[in-house]
Amino acid sequence: MKNLMLLILVVPLLSSLDNANLANITKAISDGNADALGQYFDQTVEVAVLDKEDVYNKSQAVGVVRKFFSENKPSSFSQVHKGASPNNDSQYCIGNLVAGGKTFRVYIYMKVSGGQYLIQELRFDKE
């Protein structure tokens, strides 16, 4: 019974954290703000920009994203789809980024780490 009550209290909290994090993440992408986006990176993050993909520590990942944004100035980002795992320990978002006159498909995968959703994987693929 205690576990059920805890679950009833925690799941809505995680959901509201997700919505706040996702709103901040999408704003950072739309603004081309790598530092703001980096606040939501886990200690290591898989980042893929076009066909270059690697696992980076948090500060390296911010640098990779900063370089991408400097070469492709974002003008808009729109969410296309988002979802969650059945037990709500991971979330994903797929969106379209218009940047530098091109359109990119953006994939964001987040997982609960340290009590909040943090980005584990971020991909920018050419549409």
C-alpha cells in the first residue's frame, strides 16, 4: 500500500518535471542556445550531427552542439511527436528544426537520472 501511494505521488511529479524540462529544452534548441541545452545533458551524452556520431562528456557535447548552432543558425523548432516508456523512466521527443535555411529532424532521448529527466541522446539529421 505504501508503494502504491508513493507511486501515485511520484508519477505526476515526474510528468510535470518532464513538461518543464522539455519546454526548456525545445526553447534552447529554437534559440540555438547550447549552454542552456547543456543544463539538461547527463554526464555523458551520445550526440549525432549529420553523419558524425560519438559519446561525449557533458562539456564536449555542449561544444559539439554550439558548433552545430554556429554553422546552422536556428530560426524555429517544432515538436512533431513525444512519448514515454510504460514505467515513465524515459521520454523522447522528435521535432523539426529550421536552421541556416535547412530543415533538420531532431531526436531527443531522456532518462531519469538523479531524480530528473536528462538528455542521454541528441541527434540532428538532415531532412
